[in-house]
Amino acid sequence: MAPRPIIYVVDDSSSVRKSLTRLLTSAGYEVESFASGVDFLKQPPRNRPGCLVLDIKMPGLTGVAVAGSARRAPTARVDRLHHWAR
């Protein structure tokens, strides 16, 4: 059986993390959230499909920098990268 996909939410705002986690979980997704890009990148690599939702304007390591690091990971395969900002 193929591993179940996961959605990673990375945002420095706890209210955004909680809201997105609740919304995505209620839609049936498995979600793991992180308060910073550094916290996300510290986790051991996982061999399972997933989606990464990033806050582009986080302090410290920005979402753009996290996306770049994630793309260079040896186990990563990035099909699409979209971003928008207000």
C-alpha cells in the first residue's frame, strides 16, 4: 500500500497554523505544522508524498528560502511551486 500523503503547514502565526490544520484535517488530510522554516527543515526526511504550505514572509528563514532548501533535498521531488503575497 502506498504511504498516505501529508500536508505540512509552516507559519510563524499560531492562529494561522491552528486554522489551517483544523480546516485541512476536517477535509480528511493528515497535517503536521511547524512554527518556523528551521523547525520544518530539522525534521528527518520522509519517503512519502506531501504538500508544503509556507508563509512567504516569516522572520528569519523565509518561506522562499525554505522552499529552495526543500527542493534541494535528496528525497524531494517538487512538481509545482506557487506563491502569492498580499
